[in-house]
Amino acid sequence: LSALRPVESESAFGRRPAISSNVNPESTFPWLSPSDDDLGIVNVASAPYNADPTGEKDSTRAIQSAIDDAREKQMVVYIPLGTYWISDTLNCSEHRRGRYFPTVIVGEVDRIKNPGDRPTLYVHDKTDGFTDAQVPKYVVHFWQDENLPSKSNSKGNSEPDYRSNVDFNQILQSVNVRIGAGNAGAIGVRLRGAQGCNIENVKVDLGADGLIGIVGASGSGGS
């Protein structure tokens, strides 16, 4: 695999970013050939994102950028094994064009050697914005905003309009979330959605002070 080079490809939606050779086809995607030039994956740990799997550097902006690019290109966000430092909410919005542009996040799983290992999103102790239980804050937030540009929402203003009944095909799979101490307002994941939405193989470790693990669920608008 180390001999393979990232490649770019063309699609109906324009030029796709280079696909990293770091993807392990024998683990998460065993049916794919490593020479396939169109895997449909955005690897957060590869250029231009370069999220740090050692947890030593803040990877929030890198992963958010990968999420935004993957959604617009209708690709999957791929998170390799490791620990990623998160200091703000990862915004996984599905907006404007509805069910055909969801956020899909899949973590690497070595199904042969260590099937229990998953990449971890880690919020450090006493992270700004996560410390107040009276002002909860999501670590990973999936939502649908029907508020088109220049239009008002159902409340008559331009604020985000959470429409869970039309939140489709958003997925979080094989990724753990770990909350450090002193984050009394931290909520691990919010994914309240309808058809196609899924949370699978996800563990939220609230530590000593975290507020809630998972908010919402799949169904007709969630629960």
C-alpha cells in the first residue's frame, strides 16, 4: 500500500480530492481494491486535511473541513484509527439539497485483528464551551436545515431550522467519543433523523462529568 499514490478523479460533481493510500481495504472496506481510483472516501488524516491521529494537535478544523468537502462531493468521511483532539462541535448539517447530500462518517475497524478498536474523538478536560451544564454543547451534531438562503424558517427568522422529519441518510459508524473531566455541558452525539439515518458501533464515554451520551434516534423524525 505504501507504494500506491493518491489519485484524483472526475465525477458528475467535479474533480474529487486525492484519495489516500492510507485506507486499509482489508479492514473497513475488504471488498475494494487498493488500486481503485474512485473509492468515494475523504480521509481526514490525509492532505489537505491532515487531522492528527496521535491526539497531540487540535483536529477540529481539519475534520470539519473534510466533513464539508465530503458532503458536497457525496463522499464518505473516513477516520483512521487513532485519537483526535476535538475542541468544538463537528457540524454535520444536511442542507439545501436534502437527502442526496448527507454527512456519512465511518471509522476504520480492523475486523480481523482488533475488531473492537475504533477511532476516538476526544474532548480535553475543561474545554471552553463544554463546561456549563446549563448551556449544553454537542461534540458531533447531525441535523437538517430547511432554511434556504434568503428565506426565513418556520419561526419567521433566518436562524437554523432543525427539521428532523426530513433529515435523511445521515450516518455515524464505528467512531467513539470520549469526554474529559470538567465538561459538564458536553453531549456526545446528536442525530435525530428519519429514513436512512443510523448510529452504529458508537460508544460515548462521558467520563466523570459529561452530560448526555446520545440525543435523538432514527425513525420518523427521531425520538
